[in-house]
Amino acid sequence: MPSINGLIYTQYSRNDLEMVTFNNDASVFDLQTYRASVGIHNPYVRDTDGSLFSVYEVLVPPSYFILDQQGIVRYRTDDIPNFDADAIKTKVDELVGL
């Protein structure tokens, strides 16, 4: 997970896009501890009632979404252990006009 975070926030401005992580199976303490230990800085949504999972069709937590300036989902990945950094970078470059 830190690799996605590093890719997004070292190469792109938060004014251009935002990455949001959805999870429902970790305590607030566990999330805060983990995020601090690996340097994750993107917004994290803990969906305790499943409503956002339903809206965004989250299959497997954690899921990562890249949103444009209007809040529209432009990229998502549910396969964190096998995410494709090149595919993410290509999609983000398209979104920010590079």
C-alpha cells in the first residue's frame, strides 16, 4: 500500500487529484498505527455500515480510488498486492493532462 501512496503523492499535486482508501475491517487505532508506521497520508474512509462499499462497489478492502477534482472516480484497484504502478501512472498522467 505505501507504494501506491508514494507513487501518487511524490509525483502529483493534491490539487490535481486525490487518492482515497476504503476499509471496513480494521479498528481506528489499528488504522492510525499502521498508517503512521508506513507513511500513508491519503484520506482513509472506514465504512462501518457498508453503505459506501455498496455505492462504490468495493469488492475487497482495502480498495483504492483516484478521484478527479469533481470527485468522480477515475481509477480504482482492489488488487493491492499486485497493483500495476505503470497502469496507475498512465491513468493519472491522462487525468492531469501530462
